[in-house]
Amino acid sequence: MKYKVYEIIGENCMSQRSGQQLYNLIHPQLQAGDSVELDFTGVRKFLSVFFNLAIGQLLRDMKVEEFEKLLIVNGLNSFGQQTYDNVIDHAKQYYSNDSYRQAVDEMILEYSLS
């Protein structure tokens, strides 16, 4: 299935809510083993929080090999591609390394309590 992200989210992929919206759309298909293509043509602005929720958390339920085989991402501008790559690199480490995940979770908790 191919999705034009601009038509679903708009030109700004910057919020947790919109990231979760996209995740909710694509997660069931990927879990079923179906490929998903996300076309970001027309999207101008990105924040890592969007990619963390839309795509990064997919790695919680999928192996990296399966993720890379089933999810196709294209049409990102240079900033969007850089942000996406950073989020995916961190998500791979977060979901595959228990000590890293614990350290990140502790930092987030400390930050939220201050």
C-alpha cells in the first residue's frame, strides 16, 4: 500500500499526534507482512518526535531486517532524510540494547520530573 503523507498529515510532520496517526495506519499492515510505501513529497518540515512515533516505534515489534524489507520511504527533503536516518539509528539501538534503553528511559523520567 502506498500513502502520500502530505495528503494524510499535511506539509508539517512535527507532532506526536500526527506521528501516532501515521503509525496507527501502517502498523497493522506491516505486522501482517504487507509492504508499505510512504511518499513524503510535499512535506516541508519535520521533527524527530514525529518520526519516533510514526516509524521508530515500529522497531519495537519488528526485526530490523523485516522493517527494512517492508517499509519504503521516499520523497523526503534533505533535512527530512537526515532526521529520519537519525531517528531510525537511535530506534535500532534503543530496541536492541537493554542497557541503552534503560539509560534513555531514566533520562526521560528525570527530565519529566524536573
